[in-house]
Amino acid sequence: MRVLLAAVGTRGDVQPAVALALEVHKRGHDVRMCISPNFVEWAKGLGLDARPMGVEMRAPPRGAGAAPPLTPEQLRKLRASMPDLITDQFETIGAAAEGCDVIVGANAHQYAGPSIAERRGIRCVTAVYAPNSVPSPELAPPPTPGQPETPNLSIEERWRNTKTAWNERALERINSNRSRLGLTPIDDVLDYTLTDPTWLAADAALASVPATPGRKIFQTGAWVLPDRTPLPADLEAFLDSGDSPVFVGLGSMPAAQDVSRPLIGSARAVGRRILVSRGWAGLDVVDEAGDCLAIGDVSHELLFPRVAAVVHHGGAGTTAAAARAGVPQVVTPMFGDQPYWAGRVVDRGLGATVSYSAITEESLAHALRQALDPAVADRAREFAGQVRADGAAVAVRQLEWQLGTAGA
């Protein structure tokens, strides 16, 4: 079996695809990747065949913070000034798919994979990391960037607006590239990118499959990249020198540097030491006190079981990692699927949430007190036993079954 994996975006988008690629290779199959350029060398270092696609996804300038939402007109001008990333996908995936049996796209922004697969007569499947990425009468879609919040709209109306936004963004360019391939035009970008079935690469204990009329969903579970890299010596020393600290970090999110103050202050307000994960926001300590340590990228697999709580942005990967570790969470969502994961943490009784826009030392301290309640901590420890880490293996077995290569 020869698999082509396509994933663009931040590390949260690409790392699960790398986990799947390693599992494909482990099971004796050939695998090729098309991923954001700044992750290519990392993937190659893991022994994978990786090729650049799209633009580099890197941290914004230090201190830039979270930009205000763009207006529709500003979005149109921005797209007009950017490289044609849809055509780039068609060209990159079109060349990389030579000799492959299946294309797997990680996240819904798979503008070329279904067309290349159709042209070559091979299989294609799109995987998403959150249930609200697929149209459903039960779940509203993530807010569309550049569009104002419309809380009074029904779920159906929100999905209709989301589909309109996808068509405005990509329909013309997809059809132009399909025409070059001799393929007929499409009329619904979101329906086209979400293959039938669509894979849901999220843990069933955290995220159940919603109703999706007219579309099958196959839930693989989360694609987890094992990471047993030893923790740095200074971090080990800090962990051993006192009570379990609170971990605070915003991953690949663009946040204002001064958000470090309420993050740190809230943990101090509840009597906890603090680990500050620098991330893309460049978070750092705010004084020389010994109760706080700034850290870089480290193994969440090894670190999270040793902290008292995880304060984070609500990315799918971080939410699942904290749940597997059995540790309470405080989620500070900004956009995308993050509010969905914040809701799941609360619904499952695993912690609390404070919107990023509402962060203050007081609001976070209140949320931390809720998360650190012994009953919540007990529930998080019990819940960890329900969270699985074999989603990548499930996905590969499904590919083997579909392609008739099981045991090959």
C-alpha cells in the first residue's frame, strides 16, 4: 500500500498526520507526505518522505498579539495578495501522488486531494480533528473568520453561511484547476473537501460522532505521536523541588505577551507554582521569583501527568493529551474548534473555561479553583482510563481493509 498524506497548518494540524505516517511505515507500507514547509525537516528527521506544500506556518512577530478580525473586504484583499495556495496544492499533490493508492488529507482544507484522486482513479479520504468540522444539525460550525458573531442564527443558518464563505474563498480556483485536469466543476466546496465517509480523528470518550445526514463518519480516534523525549534537567529539578505546578501555555496561538501576567498571577492566587510554556506567543516569567519557570517545547506525554492542572488554548491535541494524563484543565479558547473542546472539557466534568478575550487574573483564578477541586481532579484521573491513543493504528487498519492489503 502506498499512501500520500497531505496536511497544512500549524503543528496541531501536521503532528497528527506525522503520527499516522509513522504508523503506516511501521506496518510495512510506503508513505509520502505533503506538509507545511517549516515541518519538512522535522518529518525527514523521523525517517519520512516529506515534501513542502503551501506557506510556512510560523509564530507572528513577538508581541504582535491576536489580531482583530478582518472584514470581508480586508479578507478579499488579503487573499488577492497571497500566493495561490489552492493551485499550489493541485501541483504539489498532483506530482506527489504518482504511484500512490490513496490520498489522506488531514483537516478539511483539502482543496486538491479529491480532484487528484478522481483524476488518477485512486481512493481519497479527508480526516477532521473535531466533530463540528462536519455539517450537522446538532453542532454549529466554528465561526467564519472575518464575519461578525451571529448568536441568534440557527445551526442550519450558520452552516449555510459557512458553506457560502467556503465557496467564496475557493470555488472558482478549485474549478479552474479541475478544468485543467479535464474534470467537471463542483458547486459546494465544503461538501467536496469532506469525503464520504469523512474520518473523525478524535477520541470517542471526548468527542462523540454527531448526526450527519447524507454523510458517513468513521471515527478512528486521535492520531497520537508518542514522545518519550526526556524532560530537560532544569525542568526535572523544578518539578522535584515542590508541589505539582500549574502548566500554562497557548501553543501555536498568536497572543499578546502581557497575557503572561494574568496566567501567572492566577496560579499564584490559588497557591500554585507555575510552568510557562513559551509557545508562539513568547510567554515568559514576569519576575525573578523561584515559583515560576519558563520552558520550551517538551514532551506533554511525560510532563502533564506531573502537573496539577493544564491551562491551554483548547487545541484538539492539547485537550486530548491532558485528558490522557488524567489532569484537570482550564481552556481559554480563541477561535476555530477551540470553543468546542472547551465545551467538551466542561461537559465531561474535567475542568473549566474562560474565553481568551475575557482573561483576567481574577477570572482565571476562579476557573483554576473550579478545576483544582478534588472532585474534578478525581474525575479527570478516572476519565483518563477511557481515552485511547491508538487512533493512528485504527486508521491504518481501515486503509488496509479498504485497499485489500491487510497482512500484506
